Amino acid sequence: MSKIKITGLTVSDVRFPTSQEHHGSDAMHTDPDYSAAYVVLETDAALKGYGLTFTVGRGTEIVVCAVEALSGLVIGKTLEEIVNDFRGFYRILTSDGQMRWIGPEKGVIHLATAAVLNAVWDLWARAEGKPLWKLLVDMDPDLLIKCIDFRYISDALTEREALDILMKAREGKQQREEQMLKDGYPAYTTSCAWLGYSDQQLTQLCSTALAEGWTRFKVKVGADLEDDIRRCRLIRQMIGPDKTLMIDANQRWDVSEAVAWVTKLAEFRPLWIEEPTSPDDILGHATISKALAPLDIGVATGEQCHNRVMFKQFLQASALQFVQIDSCRVGSVNENLAILLMACKFNVPVCPHAGGVGLCELVQHLILFDYISVSGSLQNRMCEYVDHLHEHFRSPTVIRQACYIPPKDPGFSCEMLEESVQKYQFPNGEVWKTTLLQKGQ
Ligand SMILES: [Mg+2]
């Protein structure tokens, strides 16, 4: 299998006009068009590898350009040489002597790295005939460790410690895998309460979600305090006292403002406040965490956390109580493995960020692996779910009784339907030609 050679890479700018319906709107991203830089790896065999990174509209063309800049580092390699030294290959992509200047390991170039590496992992899983989560679960711990770049994190997690975590979690692994196949991984929904939705829409979506068996709900906050109080009260009344509520400010506040604002929402008993302030402000998050601890409200962040080095510091500074990994923000599976293992060492639960387009499809694999092979716990853990745009994927997520059912198809679940890629391609796809014409652009 592994002699497969990568012979080409194509990348497309695919955008969905979600802003028209206010899907995905929050305190900072008021009009997102869920988008992706979508990568297809061509090979000299029948297989292809599919990967993407998530964006919210304008600027996707810049990520596409960065993917093109990285493509020369991938084309011509065999799958075998990549996976036999995956740590080395990760460094080739992230530490190119010239390109690292425009990162390193952050921003546009790192989003592009994620898209490329997601496609490589997809190709590997397909070559093995397994869904990605199963490839990871079955992988020898030594080989898993060799996929991770420990540079800059060895003061918090050594290779030895990482290996010990994986060895220790072998106990009960089989049962946990069976449990996941039977029941799935617990999810929460963000689809009911985007900031741009009316109270009527919120009420209707929430009652539908309750009827479908959802027990955990997230509400967008941060634009207007009176609105937040009204919306949180409405949703708390609807879901009752026993179900779980989370709130998400998407980086809207300064540190003291965050503490004051969330204190006013404490009566609705949110489990966490997500992204209260700048995603780069580690000490600010630590201050907020400390101030909210007496109210029993945790701080969650990570969807815009640049890399494993930042996560290390968040953990060292006790600046978060929930780690929100993202499948496209950091360097794909390789870097997320490092983050999962660090979170385990620091005993902080991982609750992945998902939604957008393709993020649910991708991240479900990582959280299944986390439960089966790393943390072994479901305590205070759940994976975000957003019910938009799944119809564009060949192997869309399956949700049953508010749980992610483990994917069975080989790969990383992010292959899009060819007709969707064509139709939503920016700016020349059918949908955008019409939309831009209507806007007179
Ligand atoms: Mg969020």
C-alpha cells in the first residue's frame, strides 16, 4: 500500500453562503460564510487523499495560496516515506527554512498545513482500509509517538510520559471501543442559539432538539447583556434545571469585563464560558478562570489557539478547564495528538470544537481516539455538533440520540461531493455567480 506516490495536489476555494440565514453568527463573526480550502491529493494508484481547513469566507483565497506554496513539499513523496518518519515530514512542512517566517506554526500558513496534513492522514487511513479513528486506535504506541513533534513541549510532556499514557490506557481499550460502536460519543448542540437568531427561532429549534434527545446546549453571548440574560433565561426554562448549558462569547470581552458579564449570567448555571477574551491571552484566561471558579463556571478555549505550545502554556497556567481542540487550526492529527496527551497529563477534559463545514466530520475521529486510547473517561466530556452542511460530504456524520456514531468508511470523512465543490466554488461556481450578480458585484 505504502508505495503509493503523491503525484499532484489540487486546492479549491469552496464557500457556502450561510450568512444569508445568520447560521454561525456570534458576537465577533456576524456574517460568516462557512468555507473551506479543500485539498485533493492525487496519487499514482487508484486512491486519493481528501483534506480541508475551515474558514469563514473572505480570505479563503489566501489560505488556498498558502496551500499551493506548501504543495511542492508533498508532491513526489510516497506515503511510505511520509508515515515512516511522520515527525520528520511534519517538520518539513512547519519548519521550511524560508516559509516558517510567515508563521511559524500559526495563522494562514498553519491553516494551510492542516489542510495538507489532513489529506495525508485521510490517504493513509484509506490505504489501510480503516476510518481514521480506527487507524489511530490500532496503531502501535511507539509509532503514534513518532508522529508527534515534541519540540517546545518536552518541558511539559516528554516522549516517555506520552508513551506511558498510551500504554496505561491499553487497559479497557477493547470495551471502550465496543461501547463507542454501540452508543457513540456524547455530543452537544450549538445549532439552536446563534446570535443572529430571533427568540422565536431559538424556541422552535430548542424544542425540536429536546424532542430529538439533546441534553446539552450552547448559547452565543457577548454582544448585549440584556439580550444575553433574556436568551439564557429562555433556554434554561426550556431545557429545565438538569440539562447542561454552555455560553460562548467568541473573544468579545476584555478580562475584567468578562468576569463582570459572566457573573451576571451565573444564575443560569453555565458549565463554561467559552473564548471570553483574546485567544492569545493566556494570563488573562488564568485570571478569568480564577475569578469564576467560586461560581463553578469553567473557562473553555482552543478553536483559535495557534498550536501545541500555546496549549501547553494554557495548561501550565491553569488558564482553562476545558480544552477545545480543532481539527483544522493546528497541524492536523500530528499536533492534536500532542494536545490530547498534554491534556491527559494535566487532567483537563477535552471537548472539541466543531461545526462550520467539515469540522464535525473530522474531529469526531480525534475524540473517539481520545476516549478509547488516551483519557478513557467521559466525565465532563462532549463534542460540539452543529447541524449545517453535512449533506455535502460523501460520509457525513451520523448522530443518534445526541451521540456521534463512529464512522465506518475508510479515511477522515472529509471528502466532499464533486457536485458541491463545483457548485460552491468561489467565485465561479453556480451559487456565487448568481449571488454576486444579485449584489451587483
Ligand atoms: Mg466557539
